[in-house]
Amino acid sequence: MRGSATDPTSTPGHRRLRRTAVPLASAALLLPLLGAAPAPTAPEHATHRLQQAFATAAADYHVPQSVLLAVSYLQSRWDRHAGAPSVTGGYGPMHLTDARAAIAGTEHFAEGTEDARGDTARAALHPVVEVPAESAVPARLRTLPRAAELTGLPAAELRTDPAANVAGGAALLAAAQKELGEPLSADPARWYGAVARFSGADDRATAAAYADDVYDVLRTGAQRTTDDGQLVALAARPRLTADTAQLRRAHLRTLPTDGTECPRSVSCESVPAPYAEFGDNDYGNHDLGDRPASQSIRYIVIHDTEGAWDGVMKLIQDPTYVSWNYTIRSTDGLIAQHVKAKDVAWHAGNWYINAKSIGIEHEGFLAAPDAWYTEAMYRSSARLVRYLARTYGIPLDRQHILGHDTVPGPTASSVPGMHTDPGPYWDWRHYFQLLGHPLRRTAGRHSGVLTILPDYASNRPVYTGCTSKGQPCAEHGSSEVRLYTDHDETAPLIKDIGLRTDPTDGVNDLSSRVSTGQSYAVADRWGDWTAIWYLGQKAWFRNPPKDPTAVPARGLVVRPRDGLASVPVYGRAYPEKEAYPADVPAQSVVPLPYTIPAGQKYVAGDEVPGEYYYAVTFTPDSHRVVVGQDLYYEIQYGHRVAFVRAADVTLEAAAR
């Protein structure tokens, strides 16, 4: 999204938490009983506390332990995030929400000044954003105070103590079960309605989609080590069925779908972005089109909202603001569609990319590492992207599933203002697993191409700029790897000449960073270090064989044609001047301030013709798609993708 700092958005009686229902002496037996072996050298008291907490809470509140584990997995993957809240104010393994305590105090900062439309044929669009008035906090954002009432535990303890947090989640599930008139059954199949209610969704489709995901976790099982070193396991129950009829008694509303373009496996509502004229012969907030008949859709762009759901829903309905195709809610994965795929939303800051992409916003903040994304949102997003990729023939790789931070500036002047979301805390490795296309090694160790693939949880580079005080950002897992000018962490960082500033470790500074899933040509190796060609330079990063941050990959690369000292790099693949008809002004084909010098190689993606969508009027009768004869290759040039003219380069297979 634009990323402006001003963007928005019972059971009777109390129970005290029993902390010793499963003795420490028996903790070592717990994981084998659940179908997973414990780490033999792990201290029991340090690694089994959370598993004990689930057993204790399940016994206290008469909730099946498997149901409690599955709900928590969908909320947080059992992580506690050091007690910090998610973007919607959710705390702990159960993601108990307390928006008043969390969201109001969230600091977030602008990460770009781009013109979201990105078309130099029209005046730049920089809408003024007004923060919506604070409204009543919805029930889905205040489950923690409710859990405090049910358990008798202080709210502060529910936020910071994982065992108390799990107990709060169990109490909420038990209360929902009773409100539905269901018994506190030991059979997980009898808890579907309560699980659906736990989501906080106020509509049947979203609640059902959430419950379906929980029961999918129950059937497949799960096992992982959490962010604080806890071993947690849930045994698979592949034949489990759920009593879905319970949801009929929940009295939830029906979503206004109105022909939304979503898969059946998600909940999706229509919140249309307005197409309207206003002011001095101006209009917004998107352009009408006829995709894919008139031009192909080749990219999906992943954004974060830099604001909370309710405020973002108000912004998208403002015709003077910008637009995107979908927004996904953090708490339960609800999807809102705003712009049809046939039309062109104004979201990526590059008109060429806008005209050939679909933009998806995720409720979140780039510069808030502990304002974490929920598993429910990741899964809903992955289902949507799989559906769109299948519908429009979009390959599931990082050359087509772009972050907003990998969209190139269309011109030299636009490069410094391009946005940097979703940022280093978006878990691309996990996301591609959910997409069904896991990132992995695809070539031998002597390959001339590699794919960036650090372990998200243990990869924790230091970033600054997450708070107004200038302190280092909270230590957190990251998808990104830092680049140096030499094989030494004391060497200077790689510089991006297009940014016109010296490189820093700022959370929004992309000059010397590569991201999970991106592929680059190998330039050199030295011990535990690997160099890649990056922004016209040799860029080094630590890549020890025993703990690699990149893996060998297959790929095609481009290099300057023989006899050329260097070739220009472009931010958009526009047609040559001769391709434009008389009624469409020719757009300039101006290179960015970058080149590919002779001797360097860059990983290539699609070969595409130059293309421009002329759409500068409210009525679409003058709209034209101009396709040229010049061909371009998309390349991974720096952190962002870029384009080179096919006539300037030689395409070849990288060494394997």
C-alpha cells in the first residue's frame, strides 16, 4: 500500500490456572504419545512447558487438547513473539486480542513517497490521507478482556505468560461451546461451531473458513519448535470429520459477495472501490480494463496495509485515494475484493506493473517486527494467490509473485520514493510452502545460480528505524540477507546509486539486501562467503555450507552481447516510439541510472514485448493497449526486478 504514517485502522465463575496438571517427570512421555519424538538432549523444563500448558488448560476447561493445539497453531503456529502484540493487538500462542492496549500505541512510519499509479502520462497522484475517527472496537479485537473475565487472571498475565494465554483461549472455546448449547465433549468433531465462533468473524463464510482450516490442521497434524525453543506436537487424525451443522445455530450474517473473484476455500466479500469523476476533470480510483482479453496478467504484488482493517476499508472507498484488488484481514483471513481482475488498480507505483498485475494488501505494518502476521492470514492469502495463478496462468515464483518492495521504479526520479513493503518480516519461505511450491535446492553445488533461502527463525539481522527513538528494531526472524562489498561483515554495505544516499541498516533501506526466493548469478566464492552480481557490483554475503543462506538453483542468465561494454537497465518494458498509433502519445523509453557491465550476469525471467496501456480518461473509449516489436527480459537486478532489451543481451543457461 502507500505506507503513509497517517494510514489507519459466558462461562459462569472464574478459574485459576492449574500449572502442575502434567508433572515435569512425565513431560518426556508427552510428545511420543502425540506421535512425535522429543529432542533427546533438550532440557525438559525448558522445552515442554508449552505442551504442558495445553494439557493443563484442556483438563481445566474440558476442551479437547487437540482442538486447543490446532486453534493455537492457526493463530500463531504456537509462537509467543516475546509477548508482543500482532498487528490487530493479538497476544501469545492463542492470539488473544486487546486492541486498546496494543494498536493505539503502535508506531509505524512511511516507507515511500511513490505515485501509486506510476504513469507519467498523467499527473502524479499523492492523495491526502485523513485518519478516520476512532470507532468502537469490534468484538474480534477484544477477546483478551473477555478471557480475563472467564479465567479470573489479570489481563497483563494473559498478555505475557504463555500458560495463562493458553488457559484464556481454552476458556473462550468452552464458553462458545456452551453458548451454542453443545456439551463439553471429549470428541474434537463436536467443537466445530465453537472453533468457528473463536475466530471472531461476524459472518458465516469467514467463520466456516476459519474452522475448516483448524480441522485441516487436526487432520494433518503438526510439529515444530517455537520461537522460544518450545517443542510442541499435534498428532494427525486424518479421518476426523466435523459436525459442521453446528454453525447454523451461530446466527451469523451472510457476506455480500456480489460476484467476487475468489476460490471457494476462502471467505470473500465485496467492498467495491469507487470509479468516479471528481474535481477538475479528474477521476479515480482505478482504471477500467478488459484483462486478460486485452493484455495478460503476469504478476501478483504482495503489500501490507500500514493500517488497521476498519480504516483501510474506509480508504478504499474514497475515489480520491488509490486502489488495490484485495485486502486480507489478520484475525481470521477474511478477504475483501475491491477491484475486478479485468480492471487496473493503482497500487504498485509502476504503471507497467499495475497494468499487468493484481495487488493484494495484508493487514500489517512493515516497521513493526512483532506486529506479526497470523497463520490464518497467510493461509487465506496463499489460497487466493493459488486461485489467481491458476486462473491467469501466473507462475508461482519470485519473478511473478512480487513484493511491493521488488517492483522497480519506472524512472530514475521515482526510484528513491518506491515503497518497501511487505518488508523483511514477511515469511516468504513459509508462504511458498503454503502455495504448494516450496523453495528448495534445484541444482548441483557448482551451479552458476543460487536462490536466497535462509532459515527464517534463526536469520536475525539487525535493523533500525522501527521506532521514533532510532533504537534497533526488536530482534526477529527475517526473510532477508545483508550484502557487503567484501567477504567481511566489517566491510561497507553495497550501495544503490539510484537511492542517492549511503546504505544503512534501516528497515526500509533495500540498497544492500536480498530476499528469500530471489535468484542471482554467482560472481565469486571465498570460504563461508558467496558473491553475486547485484546492481552492477559484486556483492558478498555469508553462506556457510553447514548453515546456508542460499541454495544452488537452475536458471537462465543474461549478459551483455559480445562487444558491448555495458547495457542499460529499465524500470518498465515500454514499446518503441514507432509502435504508437497517432491518437496515443508515445511514452519515453528512458533507462534507470543502472547498467550491466560486460562480464556480469543476471538471472532472467520472462521474455516480453514492449507494452503500454493508455488510459487517461474516465470514459474507456480512448483506452488503448500498445504492443511493440522490441522484446525485453525481466531480470533480478538488485532487490527489485528490472528489464533489459533482448537486443542488448545474450541469454544462456547457467552452469550446473
